[in-house]
Amino acid sequence: MFIRISSSSGIPITRQIADQIRSHSASGALTAGDRLPSVRQLARDLAVNPNTILHVYERLTAEGLLERRQGDGTYVAENLSPARAKAQRELLIGEMDRLAHRAADLNVASDEVHKLLDESFARIGKQRATGKKGQTP
Amino acid sequence: MSDKPVIELRGVQKAFGKNAVLRGLDLSVPAGQTFAFLGRNGAGKSTTIRMLLGLLRPDAGEVRVLGLDPQTHPLEVRRRVGYVAEDQVMFGWMRVGELLSFVAPFYPTWDAAWAKELSDRFELPLKTRVKNLSKGQGVRVALLLALAHRPKLVILDDPTLGLDPIMRKEFLRDLVTHLQDQRVSVFFSSHLLYEIEPVADSVVILDHGRIVRQAATEDLRAAVKRLIAPVESAGILAALPGLLDISRNGRQCTAVVEDITAARPALAAAGISPEELDLNLDEIFEAYVIGRRKEVRDAKSDLERVA
């Protein structure tokens, strides 16, 4: 599980880590039953306060994405589908809000945004078809 | 959770001549936390830390470290606290191994096995003279000396000063591994805020001898927001509660508020919904201390005229 944090970003570290675990799960890089690194291990790897990691694991457990097994660490939940769908939606909703704000600032109407979004899907579809997968930053 | 605070300051004042450095400091640091102590140069960070170690006497107020008054019990405090200074002066002519043997007897609780383990993990060259150590090795020696007596509280005064980015990251990793893992309380002063954020449970911002904000890092990040609205809404933004900063950039007006939930009712009442942006710790710190608050009032009247 590759996680990268950026301290200069405006996004709080807990959210950075939680979002990356969510997107690993949404993309299938993490699947049901996978074991996550221990709190202590991930804290060392990322040089992040163990409480922060604990907080993230607790939050994702509450969302149903992770499962904590007594004395045996943290796993990706077996019954993942609802949590996974929710995680995917949460990620998207944040991006959408940002887009809507930007559009409003630029005085671009909702219809126009929908049209641009369709075009964007078409472009990405073409790129993916030719084998160049769109890389997530 | 009945642990007493490891550090308590109440109404602490200190002036050097006519220069008031601390103007009534109140601070309580709970046990087991990593506390980031932030402030610009001259804000009073070092003065505070020197008081915690009993090196300076407060003009007024109370200082307690692990329940002890550092003025009346300086030795006891020093024996229970690990301390890494920003430019640790050590005995340069000693070899690292000699230095460790020299310092050990000062601490009744010195744990020789732990010291050995740390020096192995830090890969310290025991036969090298201290003055010939690299900067990074020097900081690790200082950290070892601060940890080997198994203190309940470690005070770090800008310990990463002068380290390159790789060594700073290593230092923070050491901190996470050897202190936070063992529930040692850490009081960490620094001016490299973006570095502090991943390791700090709580943040305290000191400005002009006063504490302007103390909060859990996560809560601080959730509360302080930058709002962006069309310039016509400037008057509304200027009147928000907890306004830290406001400025105009062309057609837009930008404000920083210290608690977005407190600002929302006013925004809702005015019928505007500005874009809310997250701030990183550097930006939050800047909003608090760059002194714009003084100008906020001027800016308010200015903007009200525009709006």
C-alpha cells in the first residue's frame, strides 16, 4: 500500500491518508481481507504521529471500509461493497463541490459544465482505450 | 486519563529591562501528547523553555514541570526531563563513548542497556570525537542523551535547526519511533511548521508573549478556513466573528476566520456561501501572527466603503 503525504498541501494529514486508503480500495489495489500495516509500522514509514494513523483507521472502520480484529490488526472489511461505494462517492462529491464552486466563480452555467464533463469523459475514454491510462496524481 | 499535565504555566510574565517578553502565559500540556510550540523568533519560545528548565525565574506567575517548580527543584526537574537544545554545546574533545559515560552518572534513572540500544540504532561512532561528528550525528547524540534516562517528558528546542531535509525526516521518524511509541510527552518548539504537523497532537501558537491559540492539530485544521467571495460581499466577510485576516484581490475578497462553524450563521443570514478553502499549518500560523489583525480593523472600514 503506497501512501504519500504532503505537509505543504492544504489538506489535513488524516484526510490525505484516509483518502488514499479509500482510493486504493476503490481502485482495487486493496481488496477484502487484505491486512493493513500496523499503526506503529505505518507511523514509522510515514514519520507521522501514531495517534493520527489510529484516528484514520478508526474513522475508516466506522465507515465500514476497514475491520479491526482484536489483537490481530486492521483488515479491509470482508463485506466491502457498500463501504466501497460510499468511499467512492465521498471522494467524488468533494471534487464535484470544488468544480461547482470554480464554475460559479467563472460564471459557467450548470448546463455548460455538464457538457464539458461529457467531453472530458469522451477524451479520457479515448486515452484509456489507446492504453495510456490516466494517472492519478 | 487522570494523568496530571506535564507542563503547567499560569499567568507567567517575564521582562528583560523594559522589554516584556512574556505577558501572562497560560498553558497546560497533557501527558502523553506531542505538543508543538510555535512562534516567530522573539515571540518568547526560548524564554519559556528556559523557565521550564529552571534557568530563568518568572517575574510573576507559576511554572510547574511534572508537578515540580523548576525554581525550587531545578535538579529534580533536569533529572526527569530530556532536553535537546537548538545548538547543543557539548564537550567537543570527548569521544562519543566517553561523553555517554560522563553524562550517565548525573541521572539516577540512566538505562545503560537502552543507551546502548539507541547508539546502535543511531549508528553512532563511539570512538569519534564529538567535535568531528556531522550535524546529524550531533543531533542524534543529543537525542540519545535526552532519552537514555527514560524521561517522562522531552523538551526539544528547535532540534532540527541546521539539518538537511533527509536528516530532518530521520529525526522526526526517531521521534515517532522512540518517543510517541512509548507515550513519552514531547514539547517541541520549531519554526518549520509544515514539518511539525504530521507529528503534533496539539499546537500552541505564541505571539508577542501571549498564547493566541491552543488546539488539537486536527481541530485547528478543521476550524480555520479561508473564505473567498465576490468583492461585493466584503462588508459581510469583514464583520464575521473570529476574523483573522481579510484582503482584496481584484474582483474577489479573501478572509481567514478562526472558526468556520462560528462564522456560518452570519454567512447564512447574509445569504452568501463563499468558497471554503483548507489552510496548511504555515498559512494558519501566518494568519495568526503576521500582524494583520491590527490592520483588519482598518481594512474593515476600507472594505465597507467599497461594498
